Amino acid sequence: MKFIEFLFKNLMRNRRRTLLTVSCIAVSLFLVATLRTVLTELQSSADTPESALRLVTRHRVSIAAFLPISYRDRIAQVEGVRAVIASVWFGGVYRDPKDYFPQFAVNTDQFFLINADMRIPEDQKQAFLADRTGAIAGDTLVERFGWKIGDKVHLQGAIFLFNPELTLRGVYRGGADGGSSLYFHYDYFDEGTNRRGRTIMFSILARSAEEVPAVAERVDSLFRDSTAPTRTESEKAFVLNFLSMVGNIRLLINAICGVVILTVVLVASNSMAMSIRERVREVGIMKVLGFRRVSILALLVGESSLLGLSGALIGVYGARAIFSRVRISSITAGFVQRFYVNNGTVLICVGIGIFVGAVAATVPAWLVARKPTAEALRSAE
């Protein structure tokens, strides 16, 4: 207990330096926690029994290449396939390009079967199915724009030469997108666009999770020798491959985290070196009183590690508290559905904090601890 009390008293000797060092570590690890959470959320997908059964079929060459809509009937006959729909990323503009949100033209006959994790009132579902120009939107999206059932939603085509005029017929909750997208009828899209009989991808529902790999192989082998070969993958794998088109996000974020950690190590090392240099004579007195070199080293490194731990806890739990109160889906236009600093990230940041503290103090503490007692006593305070 005396060791711990001594350690805390040493931390409070120069409160300004201690506060600044802890603040530096806290801000740095707040950034690390933020970046790691971005990576975690981008790589995550809806973890539901329904999502485990869904696959996505796209063109093998590029996600931007089109597939014939006739592929749907052939995919539906593949063993293990329970349902299949065509889906097109519309990418239109609503009011202003800054008001971006995901929009899809889809086959509606089996849409709710494939997306069984969407929750929507039955009357709204039937109204959407009966209206060729009808649309449904997620609750997050509806709240963002203040829409109501029956409102008109006018989209201006940015990718396609088609400006759909839609009527909001229903509001859903849940789903793989967390309620951030808008869906309308593929037939309406197909009649109005210059890409007749074409689609970007097919969403497939397998009969069981065990059959998912086999279904993917059967679908791709069906079109392997065609002019438009396909690539079929799980819904989660499709999301990850879509993100990889932007670049190696994992490498970029990890590189930034590495630079941040290196910077905070240098800052903390400078602070601890200053603190230890001021206590050389005190270390000499401790040796005279019977403190062994290992005990002195443990005291100095423990003090620095405690600084790192304190900064890490403030930074990571501060990030968790702040982001838990932010509607991240509104800020990112639905691209990121939630932003929660999970326990894995907390443990990583705490480990980094302790590591930073230990590394920052090890060298200066060792140099002081091994200094001869007489030489240490002659040092000026």
C-alpha cells in the first residue's frame, strides 16, 4: 500500500505536467478509438438469422457492370434458392446532392420474403405492392427528412436518364440497412430508363445457412461461360468488397493509428524524461534508504504506466459517451448505421495506454536507476 501511495504522491508533484500528459494521451486514444470504431462499423453487417441466408450476385468484372434481368428466372431454378429479386442502385438526387441517401429499384414480388428482418405494418406493405410508383423508406430516413405517408418524393436521375416521381406508401424498421434506404418498383424504373432489361445485382435467399456456399458456387457455374459471368457472395462479403473499391481502408486507418501512437509515445517520453531528470538526487536518497534498483525502476515505470492508463480510460470512455449520443446515421446519410465503441476497442486502447506509459519511462528510468549512488547524490535538484 505504501508503494501505491508513494506512486500517487509522485504523480501529483507537478500537477500541470501530469494533467497535460494525461490530456495528450486521452486525446490521442480518443482518435484511435474513433478510427477503430469506424473500421469496425464499416466491416460489420446486420447480424440476424435472415442476413445469414442472403447472398448477392453481381457481375464478376465490376459491380458497376450490368447483368441481364433474364438471369433471375435461371437463378430461381438453382437448387437451394428459395427466392431471388433484381436490385439496382439508383443513385438519384433529392433536393440537393448533399441530401444523399441509398435508393434501390427492386422486384417487389419476393422483396419482403428476402428481407424478412424488415418490420412494416401490413396495410403499408400492401399499399406499396399495389402502387407501381409507390415507395417505402426506413424510419431513420423518414425522420431525417420529416416525411409522412402519402408524401411525394421526387428524385432526379444522376446515373440514369430517369426522374421518378414516387409516393411514400410505407415506413419500415430494421433490415440490413438499419432503416436508412428507399425502395421503389423495378418495373417502374425499367420502363423509364434507357437500361431496359438490365440490373446491377440479384439478392438471393438460400433455404438454409448450410446451403449458402453451395448456392454461390452453383449460381456462378451457371453463368461461367456466358458474356456476363457472375460473382456470388454472402451479403457481408459483398459489403466488404464494395468498401475495398474505395481503397484499402483497413491499411489506411491502421497506418493513421500507428502514427498517432508513435507521436504520443514521443510526447510522453519527453514528459517522463523531464520528470525523471528532476529526481536524480531523490533516487540517490532512495538508494541510501535501502531501495533496490529494481524497486526504483518499477516505481518510475509504474508511475508512467498509470499516466498512460488514466489517459486511455478518459479517451476511450469519453469516445463511447460522446458517440452514444450522436445520430451517426443522419450524419453519414445512412452509410454508417451506428457508432458504438465496443469492448474490444476499449481493451485495445487501454493496452496501448499502458504500453505507451511503460515505453516512455523505461529508458530514462533505467539510466537513473543504474546511476551510482554517490553520483546521484551530487546531482543538483
